[in-house]
Amino acid sequence: MKLIVGLGNPGPQYEKTRHNVGAMVVDVLVASAGERWKVHKKSGAQVATARLAGEPVLIARPTTYMNTSGQQVGPLAKFYSVAPEDLIVVHDELDIDFGLVRLKRGGGEGGHNGLRSISAVLGTRDYLRVRLGIGRPPGRQDPADFVLKPFPAAAKADVGLLIGNGAEAAEILVRQGLEPAQNIVHAW
């Protein structure tokens, strides 16, 4: 079984921020599958089981803050016996232009503390990633402040497209595997 995890921060003040695009994507996946979130008792994360592209998947949304996501992702992966190669983490990415979606396996965390937390708990960086481009902050704005600010109202349609493309990319990744999915998604 694949485990798809959408990263974000809990609470209404973070709901529409750049740092929560991963959580927004899994919300779309769960809703489109006609499922509802439940609390996983051993980890505390929100989880839903669904079928994507005919495959059974577990979709999760940690309820911890981004920087400690591994505290819930690790126990979930262990409980469901999900190997790192079957873990898909959906997250925001500063180093990708706004609106682009990129897929990869492993690599560095690029200063992303949510990824760093997951890698530390799993003991590996070798898991799949759906990287949602949010772009770099303007001028000298602190990246930490930038990711915790909501998108501007004028970007609402573009944010919706990014979230939809992220959900579709995760589904293609489940259905086709990394390299074929990269060929499709990176051409968008």
C-alpha cells in the first residue's frame, strides 16, 4: 500500500498559507474519493483510505506542526508497514516557480523542516515527493515569513490550479510510477 502524506500546519490561521499546499492537496484527494478524515489512534494523524487509479492508498495529514511531521509520519509508516519507496510526501517548494509541480525520489530537504523531520524519523531521505512550486519570496522577505503568509487574493485561481495539479500528479505517480509520471507532470 502507498501512503500519501500532505504537509501543513494545524489551525485556521495557517489554513490558506503557502506552507499548507501539501495539506490542501490531500484534502482534495480525500474529498474526490468520497472519503472522510478519521484520527489514527496510534499516530494522531488524520487518515483516510481510498482508491486512486484503482490502487488502495492511505492518505494522511499530520496534525502536528510542519517541523515535527515525522512524529506522526514515522508511526503511520510503521503501523501500515509502508516502505520508504511507497511513501509519497506532498509539500511546498520555494525553489520551484509558483504553479509548477515536480516529482522526485530522495535528495536533500532544501531547508524544509517538515521533510527534515520525516527523514530523521525514517532514517532515510529515499521517499517520493510531490513538490508544489510556491516560488521565492520577493525582495529580502524572510522565507519563513513568506511560507506562513496566505496567498494574495489575486492568486486564488492559480492556487486552485496548483492544488488540482498536485492531486493529479499524486494520482499519476501512484498509477504509473516515478519516471513515467515525471514525463507527464514535468511537461505541464
